[in-house]
Amino acid sequence: MEYSKTVVERLFDRAMNYRKELLLSAALVAVSGASITGYFFYKDFVSKQGHKAYAGAMQLLQARVLKENEAKGPFELAFTSKTEKWQAVAEAFSKVYAQYSHVGIGAMAGAAQAQALLHLGDDAQARTVLADVLTHINEPNVLALYTLTYARLLIDSSAEGDKERGMSLLTQLAATKENAVHDSALYYLGLEYWLSDDTVSAANYWKQLIAQYDRADRKSSPWVSKAKEKLALIDGVSESF
């Protein structure tokens, strides 16, 4: 009589028939698991290396500039002039940004590089760097902050079309109440219209600022008092006619 195989034995035979497929599947699972683990390990490693590089550049930023006839202390990091300092800072943050632009700390390094370039009077390069930095930022409030800075740099540019693009960015920020720089955008937008002698538009944005942020709680804005001062000047001019 033919031996009747148990369920376990039949499953084993089936597994043997498909042993290549099973081994391949097991290998794929193992490789996938190792890849995921490796990815997070690599990501964590890169993040730590980026923070370490950023901290090194920060030491240059925090170093003092020696006064005339002043010597630096033993093992002290110091500079003989502001130009020397900002050149070193710009170069250091440039290296961090170039290597770690794909992680969060890299965007901060790029912004710091742009700031150093501004201290050196290289506004054009600062705009170029900051424009690239914006493409690497995902966090909305950080993006809004750097967009505000970039918009103001564009407005101050003499290049054709830059001022219009800067005003457009400011207008977008002023139209989005949820972003972290909404009050700043309203103030600076009003200021730009004020400088262009468009007091009607300036007053419009400053009145929006006061209506939304003139309060005693933490939602108040430091720009309210400045907006009130400017509106008082506009009202004073209007009353004189």
C-alpha cells in the first residue's frame, strides 16, 4: 500500500520543488532589510558628519576680530580684520553646503554662507547661493524665513526683473497668514510701497499688520509699533493738504 504523506511532508516536497524561488525570495527579503537598515545608518552618519562640519564653521563665525595692537590669546581663533573673518566664514560654510546640501544642516550652512557674502558686499553671489538653498528646504516655516530674506535681496538688486520678482515673493508671503514671517512680509511690503511713494498701498499693508498683530498676547508683532509710526506720518501729510 502506498505510504500516505503527512501535511508537513507534502509541504516540504512542495518547498523543494520551488526551492530556487524560495531561496531567491529569502535573499531579496534579506537584502531589502539590510538596505533599509544601511540607508538609515548612512543617513544618520551623514547627518552627524554634517553637524560636525557645521559646528566647525560656526567656530569661525563666533571668533572675534582683533583690535589694533591687540594680540590673540594662546590657542585662540581670531582674525586681524572683518574681511579676513567673513572670507573664512564664507569659505567654510560653502564647503559644508557643497557636501551636505541634501540634509537639513546643509541648508543652514548655505544660508550662513549667503550672510557672510553679504558682509563682504557680494550681494549677487549671496542671491545666487540663497536661491539654490531654497530648493533644498522642505520645512514650511524655514522656507518662508529664507524666502523673505531672498525676496529682500532681490528687491535691492539692480538686475532687470529682480525687484519685480522680489515684490512678487513678498506679496505671496503677505497673502499667507499661516507662515511664520507673515507679519514681517506685511511690514516690508508696506515699506517698499512707502519708498516708492505709494502711500495708499503702504497704508493698506500696515493697517492689515496692525489689525492682525496689535495684541497683548504672544501673537503680537514687533513690527506693529513701526507700522503705527509710519501711518502717523502718512496721516500727518494727508492732514496738511
